[in-house]
Amino acid sequence: MPSVILPGRTPAPHDALFSLPRSERKHILAIEARRRKSGQWPAWERIEVRPGDLPGSGWLRAVRVIHRNWVFSVLERPVVGATHLAITSLSGVRPTWWEAQRIKNEIAGEAATAVEVYPPASEVVDEADMYHLWILPDPLPFSLCERAP
């Protein structure tokens, strides 16, 4: 069956969504869109991952937890000085700022500080429709709000 490519999305060989019949894909993506618009996300499922459980190489091998709620999937891995969250959805549509804030709150806690990084060009990795948050162990030394000393 030929693949249908959604706007802004390139199918990967392992992309299960593109192996489904077109009508089923449309139905699943419509459910995702309704859940995102309404904010009615199912509870997060937490899946522990052992070293070597995930295929591939590089940073993916360091993933220790997968969170999913049938709207977003979030891969979590420890890194020196932070926790990396890699966020994706079936549609490949980037989470809005409020969705990313909610994901951060629900996975790392409301008091956690997270940043999105725009690295030097030589360090850009763009192999999937994933968006990355880095959860920091401490607040940043600056803020949009004034903090009490």
C-alpha cells in the first residue's frame, strides 16, 4: 500500500501509523486533535526501559523511561546536570508552549525548570519529529518574574 505523507511529516520505516489503512490513520489523528484541543488527555503510562531494550544507537540507548498518554510520547533519559525529555505525537505536530509546560509539570513537577536548547549548528540532530526539553536540577539564575532573595 502506498504511504500517504501528512503535511510536515516524513514517514520513517518503523512508523506504525503509516502501516495502517488510511481511514484508520485519519480516525486516530482526529482523536489526537480533539484531545489536544480539549486538553482532555488520558493519564500517563510509565514504562521502565532497561539498557539495550530500545533499538538504535546514540542517545536513544540512554532512555530509561517512556511516558505515553495516547496524545504524546515522551522519552526520558538522564544526562550530566539535567534530565532530557524528547516529546513526540503521532501527528508529528509540535507541542504548543502550553502543552510542553503541561508535559513538564506532569512528568517533572510544577516546581521544575525546563529549557529548550538551540545548539550550535554543528550539534543539530534532526532525525525525527521530536521536541526536546531539558529539566534542570535548580532554577535558572534569571527569570521573567522577580524572585524573593
